[in-house]
Amino acid sequence: MDVQKILEQYRRGEIDLQTAEETIRSMGFLSVSDIAKVDTFRCRRTGVPEAVLAEGKSDEDLVKIVRANIDAVGRVLVTRVSPVQMPVLEAAFSGQIQKSRSQTICTVYAEKHAAPIKTGGIVAVISAGTADIKIAEEAKMTAEEMGCETIEIYDVGVAGYHRLILEMEKLKNTEPDAVVVAAGREGTLPTVVAGMIDVPVIGLPISTGYGAGAKGEAALLSMLQSCSVISVVNIDAGFVAGAYAARIANRAAAARRKGKGEEKQ
């Protein structure tokens, strides 16, 4: 039941004011035993869907929280899924899981729940190396869950700059509204990409690499020091990067739809 239906019931005198208020308030979150409070209104309130961080959760708690999300809103993203946790989810939600190629993020959905409505927004996701794809896929699936079309360009780091040059035509032809660039090691690629295209770029530092500046620290600092205009998220924050890019893309798509409507008038 949504807020409009509750208000209609109140208007018709089917429920009193106190009942209407209590019902609407209860829709804001859903308690899962004593372990979690699921934010069932997050997507409506912010445009960003609820996501379940699998890391650190017991198998039992993870399944309970995922099931509560599905019952409430029909689908949910699960991030940082370990190789041990994925079989647990597959057993609990057989035939209801869409996994990334890296199998570290997945969407779990109700059997009869529709896919996200396409917004017309376009997000490109670029990775510097193959090792960065795992987190890049988190950004990709998050943007798709928010209704965006995604374009993937992987393994085009600056150590082989010619690879990026060959892919730039593809990027320009698809006209993305925002670009997520995932890079580990020295984290240079977002700066380079931002200097070549007129599109907002989100730098996603990855904890690949070794030696001085390992665990993504050098990549993060390099992106923060970028001489190109970029935004930067935290190390390995694929969900945040994908959601931020999708927000930009969805607003751009909404502006395009509005512009077309004005032109028709």
C-alpha cells in the first residue's frame, strides 16, 4: 500500500487520522527481528535504492535482511558478496538472482517483480585494468538498478594509452551522461578521461596494486590531486560511484524529456 491509497482511505473516512499517520510512519522502515531496520522508502525519498552489504553478516542474517527487502519493495542489491555467501543466496532465492560477472554483487528480486523502469539515462563505466572490473561491476549494476543504460569499457589503463584512444570514439558516439572510471595503482585514468570528454567523470579508486601507496591509497590521493575536473568517491566504493553517476544521468534524461515536451508545445 502506498501513501496515496492511505490518504484516500482517510479522505473517505475508512480510517481515522491517527491510523493513517501510524501506517505512513510504519512504511518508512521495516524492522527485521532485532538485527536490522530496512529503509523501505529510500528509493522514493532519494532516488537511490536500498542495498544490502553482505560483508560481515552471518548467512542467516543476510538471508533474513534480503528477504525483508524483497517482501517490502520487490528487489534489492546485495554488495560485497563473498564466494561463500553467493551459494547461500542462490539456495535461498533460487532463480531470483542476477549476478555480476565477478559474482561480488547481485540483484535479488521477487519472482513476479518487474525490472527497473528505464529512465533514458546513460552511464559509462571504465576500468583501468582487468583487476579493477570487480568493483567497476558494482558501479555498473547500481546504475542499471536505477534505470540507466550502461556502457562498459574495460582494461584501458594508461600503461597502454593507445587502448583508451581506440575506445574514445565509442564513448563519444554513445553520449553518456556520466562516466565512472575505476583505477588502482597510481589512479591516473580518471584525470586523463576527464581531459578528453565534456561529461562529468567520477573517479573510483581501487585497492589493487602493491608497494608504496598500496590498498588504493595512491589511487585515491592521485584522483584528489587531479588537474582535470572530476569527483572522487572512497576506495572501492563502487555502489556510491554508480549511484552518483546514475543520479546525474537520470536528471539529464529528465531534462531531455522536459525539453522535448516543451518543443512539442
